[in-house]
Amino acid sequence: MSEFHPFKNMDLPDLSDVQFNRDSAVIMVPVLLIMLAELLLFAEMDYLSICIHVALLLGLPLASIHFSKKEVTMAFQALMLLPLLRLVNISMPIFFDTTLYVFIFIYAPLIIPVYLVAKDQDITLSLRGFRDVNRMWLVYIFLAILVAILIAQGEYAILASSYLISDLSFISLLKISLVMVIFVGFVEELIFRFILQTRLADTFGTWPGLIITSLLFGVMHSGYGAPLEVFMTAFAGLILGYMFLRTKSISFVSLTHGFVNVFLFGVIPHLGPGLGLF
């Protein structure tokens, strides 16, 4: 079995594939509407935001019938996951006093539509990264943790987020790690990187697809109500997107994404900025 080297080829992607055409313009319509809906949510105009998301959720499947080009319909399918994510997030009732467990009920149901979209688009979840577990993975786990700490520190400086676990015991850290990596990190990376970034890259080219996906990732965090958090999350999306672009490993970016949330909502609120080291 050959070793898995995610950063073996560090060449920058070829910019010659950048493309803008009629299909690109059509796909930009729901992209801009999603951004508008999230900005309205940020402005506390929740009703209008929800109306736009519902309209997109109903309109994108109907629009797919009108357009015969598979490239457009597949992009619509990918984009449809974002209003679905937002509506599930907003409408999910609270079953537990512990906020951490709510994430399970938000993200677990999304596995079904994500699977259906991926299956319809013949996107196969490669075992690469899950299968090639060897000593090099210790390096990659270290890199994932390092990147996660840096991103989490930046987000904490903006949000000063409260903790989702009562202490830093092994059980508490295990709970938040399982929830944030398996549910939040994995599902969001499937949506944003594995499906959406792939489709937008097919339409707009590698770099525009990466940038647009990162911007969508940023505005989808507008619910925090902090403008800098939107930009910080978009930057984090750019990093995660580039990591996926170079590695094609959904496990690697999911692990990194999950660790960001573990540090942001678990470790740093207890230890303080700099993990209590300075």
C-alpha cells in the first residue's frame, strides 16, 4: 500500500481553466440570492431571509427542469443544500439543555439529502485518506490541529465564544470531538467542499469555484451577527478549500474543520487565548 501524501504536489492550479459564460451567469443567480438571504439574516430581517431560502429550496428543483445542461442542474442541486442547511438550522427544536447535542439533530438529517445529491451526480466518496492510514497520518493530524488552532484563535478573537462543555475532562473532550468532527465537520465539508466546490469549479474554473464557495461558507455563518466573523469564516473556507483542492481527502479537511470547532467552543474558552500559554 502506497503512502498517502496530501501535500506532495504543491504546484498552484492552472488559471487557464477560468471561465465565464451563460451557464456561469445562470448559476450566479441562486448564489447571489443565497448571499442576500444570509445578509438579511445578519440584518435581523429573519422573515425575508427565510422566504428567500424557501423560494430557493422550491425554485431550484423547478429551474433544473427548465435547463437541459447537466452542468447547470448539478450546480443547482449542490446549491439547494445551502438553504436546506439554513432552514433546518433555524427550525430545529431544542431537545436538550446541552447545546452541543443540538448539532447532532441539525446535521444528522442532512446526511440523507447530501447522499442523494452525491449519488445522483455520480460523486463517489473515495476511501482515500480513510484507507491509507499509516505513520504519515501523524504528520497530517498534527497539521490539522495546527491549522485548526490558528483559525480558532482568529475566530475566538472576534466572537469570544462561550464553551459548549463544562470542563476539559477526557469524556467532555471526546463528546465535543465526536460531534464536531463526525457531524458538523464531516457534513459541512461534504456540502461545501466535496459537492459544491467541485461543481462550481466545473462551471467557473478552479480558483473562481474555490473563492465563490469560500464566500458562501462565510455568509452562511452570518447568524453570529459579527461582520468580521463572516470574513474570518470565508478565509477559513478558503484554507479548507485549498486543502481539499490539494489533497482530495474529505477526511483531512473534515478533521481540520472539526478541530476548529473543538478549540473554538471547547478548549480556548476554558484556557483562554493562546491556550493559556501566553
